[in-house]
Amino acid sequence: MNMIEKLPELVNGDERLVWRGRFLTVDFLIQVGDDSYLVSIQSGRITSMERGPFYMRPWRFAVRAPAESWEKLWEPVPRPGYTDILGVMKRGEARIEGDLQPLIANLRYIKEILATPRRLKGGR
Amino acid sequence: MSAEIESVVGRYMHLRLGARPCRVYFEEAGKGIPLVCLHTAGSDTRQYRHLMVDPEVTEHYRVLAFDLPWHGKSTPPPGWHEEEYRLTTEAYIEAIMAFCRALDLEKPVVMGCSMGGRIILPLAAQHGKELRAVIGLESAYQVQPWFDNTWLHHPDVHGGEIAAARVSGLIAPQSPEETRWDTLWGYMQSGPGVFKGDLYFYFQRAESEFLNYLAHIDTKVCPVYLLTGEYDYSCTPEDTRQTGARIAGAEITIMKEMGHFPMSENPVAFRRYILPVLEKIRAPQKTG
């Protein structure tokens, strides 16, 4: 199973993280290599996460990167360039698309939830 | 008195910058060679608080740091509310030199980080004879843009939250939690549009202009030290190497397990890199 599939329990089990996303209700897409996941957030809590493929399903924004890039982001102590998704984007490996306002307005929260799989290997 | 009181002293001076009156806040500690420290974009002098209370530094150096107008405790000049703040190379150099002259600093060392690391390049080119040395932390003559900075001053986004979230990944994972968040707290506090206005200078594409500055730096007159953290993905070690390669005699150090804010994100690790540089600068200068 892909580490990203643990996202709902990682996020919902962290009360402070949920609190930081309390003003965010949004559907967004995470793409890990060829696999895409539609994540529904309500007031900072992940209420559903579905694995694609999807047909005619809308989302506000998408974060896409090759599987190897996500794996580097999720190393317990990430190497230079992989400390956050923006770093992966600057390297030209991740793409962020769509309506960026909800992502930017909640950037700390989004960056933190995208990095939570690090905790599966003892990172933070 | 039971509380610990630091030896850092803060005061205000009045300067005319851009033909306008400015009330400028500055701090200092120590005695000896003046060491003027320049904060990063969208932050303030508090970034140097650890350096200022380091006895191994203040024993030999008079460490000074000032908040640029619009930053920290320095208010923007009158009329600011009708304009968009944008830092320029000229305005930045004017502020640094006006500060040094106002205090009659004799051949100060100027150390800057990030945008402060970029400005020391034209500063060394234009005023090298008046300086003892320059130190550029996270310094490059040109860095590549990677973020739409329009969001930094936008009614749909909280300015303080976005400033911190934009830079938090530039801090090394090894940096302690306390100093990491202390660094980010500084970012959360800058006024609307100030970080964006600083980045106007930092990312401004002026390659031919800056290459010309690099060609005019004489490191025999004004030695140049460039130190960059391996985790800095905004000003990368490669950006610094390319800059250093164009300055004959520049000394480059890549700092392990360090990010974009060395003096502030991990002051303990930073001393290991900066103390040898400061020792070298204060050693009697060789002649011939």
C-alpha cells in the first residue's frame, strides 16, 4: 500500500493539525506517480480519500509528483531539496495546479499534511 | 536583581534616506571591530540575537544590526501609506552606508543574509575601500524565482501566515524546534507587502548589472566570505558557488545540516562556521 493511503488517520489523529485546517473545506487531488487520490477535507478533517482513476470529478487544486519524489519528501530526515512540497516543486518534480487560493491561504496546513507520511518511518 | 539581562542595547537614530526622514532602530553589543549585520527579507534584527550574546564574538567585535525602514521597530517614512514598498539596490546601499557613517564606524565588516547576502556584492564593489570585509550568508548574485510572490500581499491570504509558510521549508530539518519557530515568528510579523517588496530586490533580474559588480570586487582590499547552508533551496549551494567563482579570491563554505537562516535557525551550529571567519578577518592583515 502506498504511504499516502495512511493520510486520513495521520491527519485526523493529530488534533493540532486538524485545528490548523479548521477554516478549510475543500476537495483536492494528490497524484503519486500514476495513482491519483481525491481528498475531501471538512474543517481540517479528512472525511474521505478515494483512489482514482476518476471521470469528470472536480477538484479545487492538485499536487502531482513522481512516486520517487514523494518518497524523498517522506524520508524521516529529508535530504536537501525535499524538506517540503515547495522545494520539490522548485526542483521541477512536483506540479501544483488549479485554484491556488485555498492552498496558499492554508499553506502551512497543506504542507504539513502532505509531509505526515514521514511519521510512518519515525520522522516528523 | 535576579533576572538575566542581556548586554544587547537597542536605540533609535534619525537618518535621511531617499530624501525622507527615517527613524531607524538598531542594536549593538560588544567592543572592537564593527560588525554590521543585515537581516533577511521580511524580517528584522532579532535574527542576530544569538550572535550578539556570544562572548567569543563580542570580545573582539562590536556587533551592530539595524532594522531597515518598514522592518522591525523602524517605521516606514511618512507617505508610505500611498505607495507600494519596493526595495532597490540603490536604496539598500544608501541605508547601509548612512548607518555606518552616522556611527562613524571605521572600516566595518558587513555581514548580510539572503537579500543581505546579495547586497554585500554591490556594496563590496562600490565601497570596498571603506570596509574591512564582507560576509554573505546564503548569498548569490542571482537566484531563480520559484513562488508567485503576489500571494504575499493579497487580501485572500493572511500575510503573516503565508510569509512563514513560504520560508519554513528553507530551514534545515536538523535545526532545533525553538530556534526554527523563533525564526518563523519574525516572518509572521512583517507589515503588509514588506516581504514582497524586499523580494522585488532579491529576485530582480539584473544579471549584467550584478556581473559587473562581481568583476569590480577586489578581495585584496575587501575580502569576501560566502557561506551557504546545504538545505537552502532558494539560494542553493550551487548558486553561491557560481557567484564565488566570479569573484577572484572569494572564500566559499557550504554549511552542512543548515538552511537559509544560519544565525537564527541554528545559532550553535552556525558558530562553528562563523567563528573561524571572524578570527581570520581580525588577524593582522598581511601586506604585499
